Amino acid sequence: QVRLVESGGRLVQAGGSLRLSCEASTPTLSSYTMAWFRQAPGKEREFVARVSPSGRGTDYADSIQGRFTISRDNAKKSIYLQLANLKPEDTDVYYCAASARPYDWGERASGRFDSWGQGTQVTVSS
């Protein structure tokens, strides 16, 4: 398993932007498909975006509607999620996740990801 630590969550006004970061402990991060999920209290964890091990492939949930961008820097062992045009309904705890399974399998289910961070809270005020 990979140890993941998220940061960057905070209170932001609607329409604002934010960048979340996820730092991984493993020196072989380039072997993993990485993803961001989010979860509100009492709700299931929701897929947001994922990125291939090389960073060339990305995949997004339809609900994001082009407002978020996932990226990675394997040399820095970090994954990022740029959030733009934030809405109150984006208020959630955001989680970083890692999977050793091939990116091309197209897996978005949270159960397919092996390692998780502790989450970072994003709150969007109206």
C-alpha cells in the first residue's frame, strides 16, 4: 500500500478556485493509477477524476463538467486537483487514492483503489 497525504482544502467562495495536493510515500508512484474522490456526510464516496501512471491519460466524472483538472508530477511524488468555478454543491471531503491496476481497465469504483489518504475538506460558500 501507498501512504497518501492530501492538503489544500479550505473555505472558498462560490466561483472561486482551489488546488488540492496529494503527496505519496512511494518512490514508484509512476506505477500507479491515481484518482480523486469526494464524499459528503451520509453519502457514498463519489469518483471525481483519475490519471494514468504517465499522466498522459485523464478521465473525469460527468458531474465535474470540465471545471476540474487532475495532474501529477511523479518526480515530486504528487498528484493535484485544480478546482475552478466552484459551487456550493462541491462542498465535500476530497480523497486521493492509488491503484496498482491498469489505467486502461477504466475502473472508477472506489473498491478498485487500494490506498487512500485521510481526506481534505473543501467548503464552498454561496
